[in-house]
Amino acid sequence: MSIISWIILGLLAGVLAKWIMPGKDSGGFIITTLLGIAGAVVGGWVSTLLGIGTTTGLSIGGIVMATVGALILLFVYNKFVK
């Protein structure tokens, strides 16, 4: 995937993760986007490691895995910041 695709996927994953796990965060839109991009990378890595899917394109499975990765990173981020 191209960098633009990763950013779009990360933005979607970050927004979905924030919607699923609301709360007071010290970060705003930028932190949410960065966590989403990192979550997309983590989710893509885990999905290919488990043999669930590949990171070759923008798909529903990719969005789900990126959102799961973003949720994990958002949880960890909230634990370290507080």
C-alpha cells in the first residue's frame, strides 16, 4: 500500500478506535491519527503473522485489523499517559 493509503486507513482506524473507546485523552486529532496509523501497522503485522490476511490493499478486513491495532495502542497510550 502507498503512504496515502496507510494514512487514510490509519485515520479511519483512529476515528473508529476513538469512537469505540471514548474518554478523556490528552491527545487530539493528531494523536488519534498517529495512533491509527501505528495501529494499522500493528494490525497488518499481526494479521499477516497469524495468516488471517495481507496488507496489500484497502479492505474491510484491513480496516478491522487496523482498528483492533489502534484500540490496543489507544489502551496502552491511555495507561501510560495517566
